[in-house]
Amino acid sequence: MIKTVETTPFGDQKPGTSGLRKKVPVFQQPNYAENFIQSIFDSLEDFRGKTLVIGGDGRFYNREVIQKAIKMAGANGFGRVLVGRGGILSTPAASHIIRKYKAFGGIILSASHNPGGPTEDFGIKYNIGNGGPAPERITDAIYAISQKITKYKILDANDIDLDAVKTWHLGDLTVDVIDPVKDYADLMEELFDFQAIRNLFSLGCRVVFDAMHAVTGPYAKEIIERRLGAPAGSVRNFIPLPDFGGHHPDPNLVHAKELYDEMMAPHAPDFGAASDGDGDRNLIIGRNIFVTPSDSLAILAANAHLAPGYSAGIVGIARSMPTSAAADRVAEKRGIRMFETPTGWKFFGNLLDAGLVTICGEESAGTGSNHVREKDGLWAVLMWLNIVAVRGESVEDIVRQHWATYGRNYYSRHDYEGVDSDGANGLVESLRERLETLPGTKIGDLVVSKADDFAYKDPVERSVSDHQGIRVFFEGGSRIVFRLSGTGTSGATLRVYIERYEPDASAHDIDTQVALADLIIAAETLADIRRRTGRDAPTVIT
Ligand code: G1P
Ligand code: ZN
């Protein structure tokens, strides 16, 4: 039985960089999640009788919203829902399931690397039939509809049992509860040389994977321990918990510090890795060396041909604008295409669909390829293991050789989290107003050569996205980027991205913050960060 429920709009349902993210109590308001889901459906056409994929990262409130989404999908005319057992689907696995089963689209419930729990974060995002995040024209439409919504439709039915692989019928809707891991693990086995990685492990290479009590636990257990034969215990914190054990499921040097310390200690394992709440980010640490995501993108692009799924070579690389230009040097040397897009994976979708690029990446620990339309944490880990296995060299050797060949892009991101929105907006506004007068400005030995507000014209859709970040370039090729986060749930987060290129291999051993010291001072001088944010230092340095 279909129920129509009257409702009124919530003013704050504008999707950000990656869907709608809010605190759990916001989502728990009566009709809040329903309004947004109905707005998604109302923005779509011609889906009657088609398939919708639903899954999430297991965080607090996941199961409740999954039940609502299933019943709303049925009431709105979808014919079939595929939902991961336990309500679980990692973001890349959801992308794969949408593609493999030719679904119309998917709803993914996650707030990625943000903490979970009754007062923490939750999120809903819509992915289209190519498996990727909805492009801006759809997220804009969803928002516009959410601002006028008057009713939503939902089946008047009991909740279904999500914990067994089984098929259910709710009126005309078929709901298949599916194994969330198998299809994804099979795909990884097609792309990578599992035999080579198995040999690597049997020769004693020690791997540690920290699932951070988030969604990749079951995936990593199956792939790294069962299929690749790493000893039991190689995958840690593998049970997804609604509050991620009280931690931030963010695989960076702050929240995965224990793993980092272990990898830097004597007798460290050979390979350390972690993934985030919904499984799309990755952290790669070799014994004695952290690999920055920007370097990782470049190194994976340069070595991808060593993996069976990429043996024909890659056709092009895309990176988000704030990501370092390390990958550009690989593209240049290989004579393949390079694209620079705004922040957010949704901008890679068209390039991948058009066959213009094979590998994409962001400085924010996201790397992936044309195998799905999301970034993919475990994919990056397996690609690294495949490369290490085939080259027979350590992570550190591979990174150092890469720098020696291509030069090193010293790179760091300074985040000022939860600052006053007016102050942060004022900082960006002020830079924007001075763009024309900045060139020629001298700060210490640095001279500004160019400054702009990054705008991107999608080469496929021809749509233009502007105001994507203030870029300040210096003579000699260094660069500072200022932009505000589009994923935060309270106040504003200022991100300052700092980069310097060093071709000389004898200067590749400097501490990153030291190598960037003059640019860090220049960022403060140009943007007046302390005064405008009221902060003496960044909250997080990556
Ligand atoms: C952040 C990252 C961005 C990533 C997004 C979703 O967005 O910077 O690269 O795509 O999370 O994981 P931001 O908060 O900067 O808007
Ligand atoms: Zn994520």
C-alpha cells in the first residue's frame, strides 16, 4: 500500500562536494531524510520498474534510512532494489554493483571519513547509472525540488530483515539482499595479479591493513586474508561499528597515527594501509616512508601497466586542481592526456565515460580508475601490492626512484577546521578582489607570477563550474591554493594547499614543512589567515 505523506521543505538540503551531509540529529527530524530522498526521485525520470542499489557504510542511523529508502523506492515506482547485507556497501562496491547489474542508479548512505554516532555525521548521496556521483545539474535539481517539496511517497510495509541474503516482495517491489563483498572481490581479482601478490606474501612480505572499524573490514578480510593468503591478523579493526569505535575513520597521519608510528619503527611491516568510513579513500605507508596521495597517483599511473587489468597502458590521467602536479610529469613523459578538474570525484565521471582517462586522483587520499566511477581505497592498496610484487622492490625504493626520474613535488595541505564562516568567506573574497593586482607581489624571495579563481569547463558536457579555488602561482613553479571545504557539517573549513617542485635528487630528503617554509609564510602574508580565522595554526596538516 502506498502512503502519501504531507511535508514542508527544509532550507538546508543543498548537496555539497559529496551529497548531503549533516549531523545525525538533523537527519532524525521527522521527514528530513524522506524529503531529501523524495527530492532525489523527483529529479529523475523514466525509472519505473528499474533497479535501484542501496547501501551504506554502516554508521549510526544507516539501517533506519535504508528501510525508509527501500519503501520510498517501491512507492515511487522502482521495480527492484539491491541492498547489501547488513545495509553495507562500500562506496566503490556500490558503484560496481550499479554498473554490473545495469541499475538505474544508487543511494549511498555515508559521511565518508567523518565520525559517526548519535551526535556525529550522516549523509545521503545519489549515484547515477554509470556508477558515479550525480553531476551538478542533478544535485542542483535535487536541491531546487527540496525547497518546494509538499509530499513524499512511501510503502506502508514492515521493515525487511537486512541480515540474510534473501529476496523479498513488498507489493510490486522486489528487494534482493545481496552479499556486499563477492562481486567487488571478483572484480579486484580480474584487475590485479593475485598470484604475484600471493607469492609476495608467501616470501614473507608483511602487510597491515587498518579498516578503522569501517566498511572495508569485510572486504579486506575476504581479499587480503582469504583470497591473497596474508596471515590472519593482517587486517585490523575489521568489524564495522556504528561509531567506528569512537574514532574518525579518516586514514590520514592524524587519525591513523598508530599505524604510521608502527611503520616508522624498527622491524616495521613492509606495507601499511588503511581506508576510510565508506572505503573510497586510501592511506599508503611503506616501511619508513609515507606516500603522499599526490605522489601515489603519479606512481600508480607510471606503473599501472604492471597490473593485468591495465597491461595495455593508460590513456590519460585526471587530478583535482589542488592535487600536486606530480602526475602531470608522468603524463608529459608518457605523452598521454592530463586533465585538471575541480575538487570532488563527480568531475571525473564524464572523462572516464568518454574514455579520455584511465586513472584519476585527488590529494585527499582518493585514487581510482575506470573500473568503477568512484575513488576506491582497496583498489589503490591492491594496485600498490601488485606493483611491489612485480617490481620486487620496497615501497621506499619505488618512491625514491620515481622522484629521481620525475623530480619531487613537495606538497602539504593545511586545514583550519570549524572556523567562523564569515571570516573564512571574507578571506577568500579578499583574495578574489586582489587577483588582478597580485602578480608581481614579492614575499621574501618569492614573486607571484599569476593568480586566478579556478574555473573548469567540462570537455564533454561543456558545462562550466567556477569559483573552485584561488590559485596563486610563483615564479619557478611553486603554487598555493586557497579553498573552502564543501563537505563540512559545522562552520567553515579553510584548506590551504602548498606545493613546490624540486627536480634535483640531492634535495629530495628535506622535511616537507621545511621545504615549504617560505611558501607557508607567503600564504599567511597573502591571506591574513591568523586574523581572519582567529587561529594560530592549522588544525590538521597532511
Ligand atoms: C573533501 C576533499 C575532496 C573529496 C571530498 C569527498 O572535499 O577535499 O577531495 O573529493 O572530500 O571525499 P572538501 O571538504 O575539500 O570539499
Ligand atoms: Zn570516503
